Amino acid sequence: MSSAAITTLVKMVESLPDDLQEKFVEHIRDYISDLEDEKLWDTSFRRTQDNLVAAARKAKQEIAAGQSTPMDYEQL
């Protein structure tokens, strides 16, 4: 983000009453925290994607070869 955009944003927030500024800051903190969490999940998924694909292929082969049994969800 350019410094001009940040300056504009700061001016907009400064024009709000103090209580709304606090709400805005809290909302932005939560939003940034959510973005950071999503980034971690994306990184983790990319790191394990090959393993997930391999496991799916193996399961598909076992099903096709009749080497699998349906999952009993009551035993989970």
C-alpha cells in the first residue's frame, strides 16, 4: 500500500470520534489476525499438498482393488 493511501486512511480515521477510532482499530486488528491465520493455513496446505494427493491416490487404488472397507462413523 502506498504511503499516500495510508495517509488518506489515517486522516479518515482521525476524523472519527475517539470511540469509533477504537472500534476501527479493534476491527482492523481482528481482520489482520484473520489474514495472518489464512496465510499460515495456506502455507501449511501447500507444504502438505503432495502428501494429501498421494494419500488420495492410494485410497482410490485400495478401493478399486477391494482392499478397503466403508468407514463406520459410529466408531469415531
